[in-house]
Amino acid sequence: MTFTARHLLGIEPLHPVEITTVLDLAEHYVDLNRSSVKHSDVLAGLTQINMFFEASTRTQASFELAGKRLGADVMNMAMASSSLKKGETLIDTALTLNAMHPDLLVVRHPASGAVNLLAEKVNCAVLNAGDGRHEHPTQALLDALTIRRAKGRLHRLTVAICGDIAHSRVARSNLILLGKMENRVRLIGPPTLMPAGVAEFGCEVFDDMRAGLEGADVVMMLRLQRERMDGGFIPSEREYYHRFGLDAEKLGYAKPDAIVMHPGPMNRGVEIDGTIADDINRSVIQEQVEMGVAVRMAAMDLLARNLRKDR
């Protein structure tokens, strides 16, 4: 297996063969997670610390479950009540943790680049669980695995990413990964929710859902990230749903076998109609959650192998 990275900070540094390595190993962990005994000892004797500076349900639970199923000693740090609230800097927190000799550090942080900074100060493997608007690599990998399993391949597909692109690290990581794997990517949303310099991303940009979804194999919806908005990006949620919310009529412009994705949490009736989200013939949203555990197990397994080689 080819995977040389010491940390998983983003999709950008990964070679396509490394992406494939993660996905192939994750397939093995999908089988393990579906078996009666969901346990391995590949991380036995290693310590995993989860540091979530932002609230998270799916990602934190998924990383915790992944570590425990691989046999690691898992500790969740309550960052809301940590020494950072008492004035300690992020670097001092990193140095303190490093003195405890962890092996795997999983970090989510509201500031772009904060996870990279931490990785420079510790001796363990660091996994980025989302940093600001920068990246969310394991989300892109689990999305890739979900697409590959549903479509039988991860190349030469037309993938439409719809909604709040500007504030989405998920969109950025997916855009990079899908581009590396030779897919056609379309970004759909109002101009106010498109990032600056979007034309340089090597993708098509639409502000009309019907035109953007025409012939799409994959429809990936994103939630409105109001916590990152500081102005009037949309006229109203009702108007947004009318123009950019995914319903049966708009989905009809995609291919008949197009799959619908959403990284969660969902705002039903804002970016997606509830009946579409629950349609077992089109929606793979629950599969994404399942693939998340397997992908995170694979990522930690591969990083631990490289960690042990270095030691």
C-alpha cells in the first residue's frame, strides 16, 4: 500500500494513488464494521486524543468509534472548558499535550491553518477534522468512498456541489479530491455564496440549479453555514429553498440514477426536501455516515504504520 504521509492535514498533498490506498483499506473496515465482532488491535498500545474546538456530532463520534474499534486508548478533551479559556495559547496547549506522548491527535478548529500549526509542534500524527474554511479531508475521503461504492468508479463522473460553497471546507476538500481523480465538477449556488477566485478552481460555476444539475451523476448538497456568515448572503430561507433547495423537480434534471449526498447536519426545507433526503433509491446520506467510520479507521491505521516506521 502506498501512503507516505505523516499527517492528514488536507487532500491537497495527497497523490491519487494515496487516496486510492485509503479507500481500498476503508473497504476492509466497512466489512469489519458490519461483522458481529467489530474489533481490531492495529492501534493497540497507542493513544488517540480528540481535540474539538468546534461543536461536532458526526465527526467526533466517528473518530472516537474508529479509534476504539482499532484498539486505541481514546481520550476526548473538553476544549470548551480547557486552559485555552484561561488564556493559554494554542501552541502552549500543543506542547503540553506533546509532553503526554500521544500517538494520534485529531483536531477540529474554527481557524484555517490552526491544525497545520499544531502539527509543527507535536511528535505524533495529526488528523485534520476540519479547520475553518480550509479543509475537511476525511469528509472528502468518505464522500469519495460513498461515490465509488454507488457508482462503481471514482473517475469521469459529473459531480454537482450545491449551496454555500464560500463557507464550506467540505466543498474545498471535495473539489480538490474529485479534481485529482479526473472528475467533472460543477459548483452551483448564488454568487454571494461563491468564494473569491472561484474561476481558478478548474470547475464550472452555475447560479441556476436546473442548468447545473443537467446530466449530473452525483448531487452533493451543502448546508447554509449561518455561524460563519456576517451579512445578508441570502434574501430569506424561503427564497433560497425556492431557487437552490433540492426537490424532486430540480433533481429531475440530473441523470435518472444520480445519487444525492449531504455531509450533515441537514436543514430540511432549506437546502433539501425531506422526501429526497429519505429516498432510499437516491439518497446515500446514511451510507456517508457509515463510510465515515471506515475511512477514519483506514486513515489512522495508515498513519500509525508510518509512525511506527519512523520510531
